[in-house]
Amino acid sequence: MTASGIYVYGIVGRSHPLPAAAVGVGEPPAPARLLPADDLAVVVSAAHPGLRARRRDLMAHQGLLMTMAEAGPVLPMRFGMVAPDEATVLAGVAAHQNEHVAVLERLDSRVEMNIKITPVQDNLAALIREDPLVRQIRKETRRHPSYEANVRLGEAVASGLRRRATAAAAGLTAELAGIADDMRPGPDVEGCVLNVSFLMPRREEGRFRGVAERFAADHDDRLELRVTGPLPCYSFVAPEPVPARA
């Protein structure tokens, strides 16, 4: 298939190594290469028409960035960014050279870790004991059962479970903030009461996980916790370091 522009993965330092036989998105996967840009280099490959956000390509994009991040800081681009040619990429990097260098220095030896928390859904007895509003609505529903009453009870239970999980989650962010250099809230995720990313020294990953796991165990009657990472530091860089089209 004929290439259609330059697919851009991210920006690294000029001396950053490229793994042998590194490949990116596409079918077959396009060979990745480094495009030198003064003190920087841009991780690119050929782009192909018809590229879509398929799981295979999403994983290839993130996988290449994660591999690159193992050898040093990476300023990542979001999936699907394509520039028309090398000159456009180089001009965009040159226009913000100092900013890119500063970001890479900040990200050196650091990773992004993400925490998502959802309410536990199977602990209704504890909720009824602790939440007077849910307890009252449940009594009213039993006395005067109806479809509308059941809907109201269901909404009250869902809100109560979220309140319990949200209140517990507040303690975790305060504890993890003491390990991390920075913290950024993520977009709303259906079902989650917390979605937050932390920028932290790579050497602290084990400590971070240990704190999160102990917290989850101590609050397993209220919340379920998922730790994702280490990740490329998407949440702590500008979303589009070079001019490109999605």
C-alpha cells in the first residue's frame, strides 16, 4: 500500500537509541525511524491511507513509545497524528525547540502511573447500615412497592455506593501525592469515581504500587482499584508537539 505522509509517535533526545527492528502502526507494521531535529529526534514511520483506531494499531503506537521510554524520556504524541512530510515535522519541532528540551528534562527518569477507582457493587448491607437516606427509601419501597419506587431505590443505592467510594478515594490521592512529582485528573470514565495520573520517579514504582495495593485491601468493602503503568507521560506534556492532522 502506498505511504501517505509521516506518522509521528513522539520526540526524544538526539542521542536516544531506537530499538533494533522497531515497528509501529500499519499492516504490515511500518518500520520506525528517528528523524534528527538539531538536539532532538522525532520518532516516525510511514503513514498509510485508511489507518483506523484498531486495537492492533493502538497497541503498536503505545508499545513503541513504552519501549522507547525504557531508554530515556519521550514526549509522546497521541494516536493517529500524521504530518504531510518531513519538512512540516521539522518546522514544528524547531518552532518549540526550547520547550521540547525542557519537557524532556522534566520527564527524565520519570513515568506516568494511572489510578482508576470504581465503587464495589455487592455490599448493599453495609450501605444500608451506613446511609440513612438509602435506608429510608428502602423502607418506603417495601411499604409501597412500585416500578417508580424501585427505580428511586436503585438510583439511591448507586449514588450511595459512589459516595462511599469517593470518600475513601480521597485518602489515596493525598497519600500518593507524597510519592509523585505531579498529579493530573483524567477525563471522566463511566463507572469511575476517580481517574488520576501521577508523574513520578521510575525508581518509586514499587513503592507506589505497594501503597495502592494496601489501600485497596484496606477499603475492599467500598472500592475496586486498578493501577496502570508505567505509561508514556501523555498527561504531563502538550497534546500535539508538532503540526499534524489526526
